[in-house]
Amino acid sequence: MNTSTVFDIVIRDRQKYVIGYSTVHKTRCEIYNFVSPTLRILRFTEGCAQWRIGDCVERFCANDVVILNNLDKRNIHKLLSDSIAYELFDFYPSFLSNEQLWNVFYRNIHKVTDNQDANAAKIYFLLDSLRQEILHPQDAWQIFGIQRLLDMLALEFLRKIEQKSDVTFNSSLFNLARCIQYISEHLNEELNIADLAKKYNYSPEYFSRMFKKYLGVSPLHYIINLRLEQALWLVETEHMTILEAAYHSGFRSSSAFYKAFRAYRSTSPTKYKG
């Protein structure tokens, strides 16, 4: 799947999104919130600020390494210096080699290394290596190298988290992330809401409420919108016709595609593209 977020650098593998990297500089608070299926690692390089993540407010300063999932809403709550700067690494959970590693991002802890941590050198070294691999000219080993470095980072995060006794795990959020990943990987197949709920041991009603709580839309709304986004992306990047892209993205008929497009984009595909 494509990602709509703009990064300084985006790495793809066979047209699929692998990782985004940016250096970010903020000079004011922000109230903008967003959700997406990706995970993020932030390394703060300058300044200090309070961030609101869910119902909690946390303080992040230079040399702090922070892990986030993009299903938890967050914003910069208060700047404690003139500005803040950080590196941002963004990737899909499934890019990690197993769920035991990517579930560390669904705990109630976000700051995994701070500027008082005497044992942070390994994490800093791995982040430096990951940045270098992203900036390296693309070759046959780049994707492999990025994945192995992300695995090693997640393992180090897991080790540090397990040293704490008060860490809790949000199983609902984790299962929602797994479901979102499943949807993106099976978008061109028949996706039934009741079957999806059963797959993760939820009733259809609870599953729909959970989706609405974190993503702000129903599961059906999410699936249709994702299919529309993929269809448009395929038209732009793979030079497919609109209908070819629609069928490839899971729409079973041209009428279903045009009906969904008008409902969700308030225009026709031809006018939207033009």
C-alpha cells in the first residue's frame, strides 16, 4: 500500500512502501491528530517538549528515543524550548519479522531511551546504521539490511521494556493493527465484516465500535476508502486504466466503483483525475 504522508525519503520494494524517513523541526504546538497503520521511531536531537499521547502527557528531550503506533492519537502539547527537532522512521508492522517484535509498539510505554540512559549506545548505533542504510544508494541488499536493523531495534526495545514492571499491553489496539494489515494485504479479495471480527475473536458489533473509536470510521468505510486510494495510486504509478485499477483493488463491478467514488469523493473519477 501507498502512504499519503510526505517524507524526506521513501524507500519502496516492487512499488510497495517499505520505510519513510524525515528530519522534523517544530517551532510551535500542534493540535493536528491522525491515524494510520504504520509504526514510528523518533529520535529527538534538539530541544524539549511535552506530547499528549492518548490520555497521557509525556516529556521528550534531546537524545530521547520514542516508539509510537499511529493508532494512538497524539499532538505536541507544550514546547519547553524555542523549538524541537527529531528524526522520524515510519514503517508497517508487518515489515518486522514476527509479531512478538512489532507488538512492543502497542504497550503503554513510549520513551525507551533517554538522555540519562547509560546503556543507550547500542540503540543509537542501530539508528545511525538504519539512517545510513536508508541514505545508501539502492542495491540488492538495501531492503534486507533495513529489515534486519528494524528487527534488532525492536528486540532492544523489547528488552528494555521487559525490565519495567508497570508496562501494560493494549491487546485491542494490537489486534486492530493486525486486522488493518490483513485488510491491506487482501484488499482485492472479498472482505466480510463478520468474518473479520470472528478472525480476531470479536463480535461484529464490538469490532465495529473498536474501529470507530480508533479510526473514526466503520470497517466498511475504511475498506472502501482504502480501495479507492489504492485504485488512484495504481492509475498514477502503474499507468492502469481507472477500471483496471478498480478491479485490482477489490471492486467487483464498474458500477460499485463509480458509486463508491461519488459517495466518498463527491465527484466522478474522470473529473477527480483531471
